[in-house]
Amino acid sequence: MKKSVRLNQNGITLIELLVAFVICGIVVAGIYRVFVAQTRAYAVQDQVVEVQQNIRTAMEILLRDLRMAGYDNDSLTSRISIANPITPADHSVTVNYEYDDTHRYEMIYTLTNGNLSRQLTIYPDVGPSPPSQPETILENVDAFNFTYGVDTNDDGAVENWVSAAGIGLAKVVAVRVVLTAKSDQTNPDVSKVVSPRTLTSAVTLRNLCLR
């Protein structure tokens, strides 16, 4: 006599399948939200690092020219004399120094339409100077401010820090620069506005202190 074999006919019901889909959907949605949050956080940090690096680079270029203010090698072959080593202003500065025996460099730093520009004009000892165009060295600038260290008793040291209007007949021997810039806010992945970054630096005008 043959024995009947009963097969296990238990399986996954439709309700169980739907519950599994819902759980998987919740897990995937959670992972996606974490991924999006991490991506945006990375984008914000990337912009912060970028704007800080850009500010430092622009500041180094400016400080390098400020250190050269009034440079004159005083050689017998030099045909260059520096009458105005630095022309101070509250939001711009002009620096003059000797490049070689027959050329004077004039650097003008100005803030125009949110961009910090540097314009080099080369003045030869004879003949006209060639035309020059400003070069943008930093974008999205919020502030570009100067204060000046003045020497009032001709000892080569800073007695006071003043604005351009307060210099008067005092001798400028140092410059303090405050530069504030922000990142490019057009990145669609960044919903959080990155706050502006500020860098403050001071430099001694060594060529003017020795005069």
C-alpha cells in the first residue's frame, strides 16, 4: 500500500511581501538621506577650505608687494628714484618700488564690484609706460580695509595705528590689512550659506623704516 506524502505548502503571503518591501524602502531611504547629508557637508567644508586658501594666497601676494614698498638699490647705475613709496587709503593702496636700474613698478590694489584686483604699471626711466590691465586675484570680497602704523618720532617703530586720514605728516612704517571674502554660493548641492572668512595680517615696511 502506497503511503501518501504531504508536501509543505507554506509560502510567503502577499502581506509579508509588502511588509518586506516597506522595510527595505525605509532602510534605503535612510541610507540615501545619510548619503545626501554627508555629500552636502563635504561640499560645505570644501568651499570653506577653498575660500580660506584663496584669501591666504591673495594676502601673500599683497604682503609681498608691501614689503617691497620704497625699495631703491641706490646703485651708481640706477636711474630710478622713488618719490612716493606708498599711497595709503582706507580701502586701497598703491605701492612703488625699483625693479631694476631702469624700471619702476607701481602696484595698485583696489576692490571693485566685489573683486580684489591688482594692477601693475611698469615705468621705464625714459619713454612712455606700456598699458596695463588689472588682474583679479580674489573674488567675492566683502571687505578690504587698511590701517597704518605710523612713526611720529623718527625712531623706526610704530607709535600708533591710524586710518589713512589720520596719518598727516607722520611716517608710515607698517600696514595692517583686513581681508574678508566668502565662497561661491551658486553650488546647488549646498543649501547652507557658508559664512565669510576673514584674515588679518600686518607687515613692516622695512625699506621705509631704514630711511
